[in-house]
Amino acid sequence: MARGHQKIQSQQKAQEKAAKLKKQQGHGLSDQMKAAQKALVFSCAVCKSQMPDPKTYKQHFENKHPKNELPAELKDV
């Protein structure tokens, strides 16, 4: 095991290498999560789950809430 100054140098080198690798990757998991969250535009009026488009929202509403009346925004879809 490295001790003292050599240990510190090794840690700094590893940290720089990790930062360079992360920079090369570009988009991280948090960026993907933000993009996915931005795509979820429609929100169910009953259960508040989010959907990306009106077609999916209508399918969700018909399957999960069959007893409830269809919202006005879904009647023309």
C-alpha cells in the first residue's frame, strides 16, 4: 500500500482520470432523468400519473379509470 505523498498523488491522479472520463461521457444519468421528466407532459386528473402524449393518456384513462367520465381534453383524441 502506498503511504503519505505517494498516496496523495495517486488519489489526485485517479480523481483527474475519473473527471476526464466523466467529461467524455457527456450526458449523465441526471440529464437523462431531466429529459424523461420533461417529456411527461400530460398528467392524469384522477391518479396524477404522468404520460408523454394524449393517446397514451386516453388509453391509461380507459383502462385504469373505466367508471370515471373521460376528461374534455381526451374526447377528441
